[in-house]
Amino acid sequence: MAQEASSSTSSKTISLKTGDGEIFEIEASAAKQMKTVQRLIDDLGDDITIPLHNVFSKELPKIIEYYKKDITGEITKDFEAEFVKDLNDDEVKVLFLAANYLDANKLFEFLSQNIADRLESKSVEYVRKYFGVENDFTPEEESKLREERAWSFRGIKEDE
Amino acid sequence: MEETTSVSYNQNYSGSPITNIPQDYIFTIILLLPIDAILSLSVTCKRFKAITSSDTLWKSLCKRDLGSTCVDSLLKSCNNFNQFSWMKLYKQVYQIDSVCCHKLSYPHGDLDFPKARASHSLNFVSDCLVLFGGGCDGGRHLDDTWVAYIGNDFPRILKWKTVHSGIPSGRFGHTCVEMGDLLVLFGGINDHGNRQNDTWIGKVTHNENKGITFSWKMLDVGNIAPPPRGAHAACCIDDKRMVIHGGIGLHGLRLGDTWILELSDSHCFGTWHEIAIHPSPPPRSGHTLTCIGRNRTILFGGRGLGYEVLHDLWLLESCQGYMRWIQVLYDLQNIPDGVSLPRVGHTATMVLGGRLLIYGGEDSSRHRKNDFWILDISSFPSTTASSKRVLTRIWKRWKSNGYEPKSRSFHRTCVDPSGRHLYVFGGMVDGLVQAVEPSGLGFDKELFLVELVLQL
């Protein structure tokens, strides 16, 4: 394949293929921020389409959007607020897992904070639902635990 | 990568995959959560209970919420390592709801201690208490500097040493803030009524012959300095900058300006610049500014232009290179005994566990107080979004055991690095202590310690 005339890394793009078979382009300098992708590039070369089995077409564009902003140094608090504004809890979780898989540190930290913000002042039931965990305590065990931990409860926000 | 994993993941976004990620990553989220959320998490299921019970996690939480200096100090004071649990310690700190006061005494026969005064400065720096200036009977100013070595324990007997340097010139109503190992002193009023605007840097020094002593040096700030004033408020924002607000300026006018001093690396030069931002706290004097960590400072109370005693709370924070004032709204009516909250001439000091301890001062009925109020900083807004919320339950009243000090105003306090020991000196008290003021009040020379009691 004929390469683009300028072969400097800044204008070079990498092709990424999601687990459901779609292909997206990303600048090489942005791809560098995702260590898993960089490792695959190192192993497979940057001319090949990089397969990402555990990331899907629903979330990859959002991740690419984040890192596109990152390489121009434009990530601000406002941008981050906008970025997560319309995402529901499940979508944030999916991005969080994808960022973990891609070893995309900055996005991972940002999403960790966002998840923490979403869990603040929520009830135990809400947190259970959020993480998708089953309550494996007996009613007696649970009420004893709640009592022991009551010292910190300030007041629960209405479940949204 | 196994195809089966990716297929099930695709179909089950809101399922258990999040709990299969390594514990370290869950810790990342946990360390960003407030305590009540972490404890909620621990009740969800056995796995999360185990994860959130890790003593290493709670040590990190102690460091996060109490500060590393404090954690180090607590470790040093710990008597019984076998029974020590970071989670239990955290809970104990969280549940403190009282203080214990101790009168400190001087060695028998010692005649060398600071005389009674008010509107002086008292600081804890380099393991020492440092006292400077203030006003005393007859409305006269003082210009003496006193140092007492404290070290790491809390002393029952304290030995003051006076430093004869002649500088800075006598004054009261000045501010003196700790900045690392230094003290930065600004402004004040002398007994001719002259307001000052000079800036001084002070440092504890160890001298072979004299032992511990203290030295002052005037700071070269160039041509720009805030207008002269006294009874303003000041505190350190970070290791290079100090902020001042308001005070009583020339002609007795109450000011409402905000200025930042930035020190050079060598500490020989400084630059003042005014922060003209809106909104900002209205003009006042006798209020307090306290650094609450993470580049944020709190302003509370004071006496305003109409001579009224204020109770508003303002937060000064830097956000993306800009400073801004945010008013923290709270409902005074819903606080038990909230009517006594407006204060002037009180002290506000950060103590163990992220709390602002407000002591003494004068209320709206011109009564001097002897109570301890806690402002719970941890429930403060940290983003613009929540700045319009009216906060409830941020004020708490603490009991005081042990020695009962007199009610006072315009006293001074400072806290040691452990955050558990608050030193209080001087101030104006009721009654004829010195029997000179016609209005029936006197200057006090009492030094006492307010302790946040922990079983270690």
C-alpha cells in the first residue's frame, strides 16, 4: 500500500478493529496513550489493522474522541463534564472496562472519578445494582453489618 | 483473547464483569469515594466486604483524609501495635465529639513569660510556639517575640524565652501565618493608630550560645503592597503564597479586598497582587481565613460595614489558574443554637480529621464566648455544580471537658502537626483581670491546650 506522502508520526493514523468487526482510525500519537494498543503496534507493526477483541463499536468512538482531545492538550473540566453528561451508568462502566483493557491511564482515572462521583451518597441497594452483585449475606448478617457501619452514614441521596 | 469472553461481555454490559477486574483497580475507585460510600459498598456482598476490610486500604484512607503528617504522628504516639487497626482509628477520629482542655503552667518561680495581651500572633513552627506583639492594657502595643520549644509531645510545663530584636515594630491586629518553616507577618495597627502594610519573614534558628531563638527580616516587596490595615485575615494557600482579605484600613474604613503575596524561592523577595473578582466577601474585620488543604481556604465571620457581626462562609479556591470566591450557603435557622454562630474575634483552626475548629470570639449580643464549634469541611462542594446547594449539618457543637477556660475574644490559637493539640493564648476576657479597662474587661495571659482525645 502506498503510504501518505508525509511519514511523520503526527499525521500517521492507525486502524483499529473492534470485537464486532468495525474499523476506526486513530492518530498514532493518540494510540500511543493506550498502552495495550501501543504494545500491539510494536508486535504487529503499524500498517496492520490492530484487532481489539474486547472493545466494541459502541464505545470505541467515544474513547477515540477523548484521546483526540488529549493530544491537542485541550482536555478541560468542561470537556470532561460534557463527555460524561449524557452517559448512563452502564455506558460509563463499559468505557471504564474498555479503558482498563486498553491500559488507557488518563481515561481510566477520569472514569474512576466519575464512577466514584456517581456512587457518592447512594444506598446499598443502588450500589449492589450498579456493580451487578448478589447479596450473599443472611438478613441477620446484613443488619449487623449495617449497624456496625452506621457511624459514617450522613444521609442518602434519593436514588436517581 | 477468547472469543467466548468477548461475546458474553458484549451481551451483558450491566453485569458482573466489573467485579472481575483486579482488586487494585477496585481500590482506585474506592480511594475516590467518601467513607459512607465505602461502607455502603462493604455491605453489598461478601467479596466487597473482604476488599473494603483491608487494613492497607484503611491506612491509605487515613493518609487521604487525615494527611501524612498526621498519620506519621499517630504512628509515633501509638502504644499498642497489636491491637492497632487503621479502620478502628479512622472510626475513632471520625467520632470525636469533644475536646479536653488543659491549663499549661510554667516552671515554678519562672517570672519570664509573656504578659497579658490580645490581637497578637501565635504560631506553631519548627517544633516551637512563637508569639509576637499584640495590644495590652492602656491600649498600648507590644513588640516582643517569644519562643517556646514544644517538640512532639504535649507539654504540661512550658518554658518561654523572649527574643530581643526590636523588629518588627510594635503592633496589634497583624496577621502571622505559617508557610513551611517560615512565618509571614503582615500589617497591624500601632498605638498611635497607624495602620501598617509591611511584610516580615520570621524563622526559628538554633544558635550555639543562645539555643533556640527567632529572627525576623523585612521582606522586599517592591512598590506594590496592599493598603495599610489591621484586623484583617490571612492564611497560607500553598508553600509559596499567602492570601489576605479585608481588615480596618486608613480612617477606620472596613476593607473587602483580596490580595495574594507570592514569595520568591529564596524567600528574600515577594510580590503582592490584588485579586479583583466578583462575587467576593463583603468588607469586614476580625474575621478568619484558614487553609483547608488542596489549595482551598475558608473565610468566616467578622464585623461588617454596618458594624453587624457576620456568619457567612466563603471558600477561596484556585480553578484552572484562576482564583475565585464561592459563598457556602447554609441554613442558620435549622442549626441548634445557631443564633450564636455569627462571630467576630474568634479563631478558626484546622484540626485532626478535616475539621475547622472555631473557638471563642464575640457574638451578635456582644457576649464573649467559650464554646467550640466544628465546621465539617469534608461535606463541602468541590465543583461549581454544587455551589448553589444550601448545606445542612455542616456545623456541630463540641463538648469541652477538663479545665474550663474563660470566655474570650481576640485570642490566638495554633495547632501542632498531629492536629490533636491546639494551643490558645491571651485575648480579651470578661471581668477585672487586670482591673484597668473601664468597660470591665481585661487582657488575659493564660496559655492552655485543647486536646482532641484519641485512645491509641
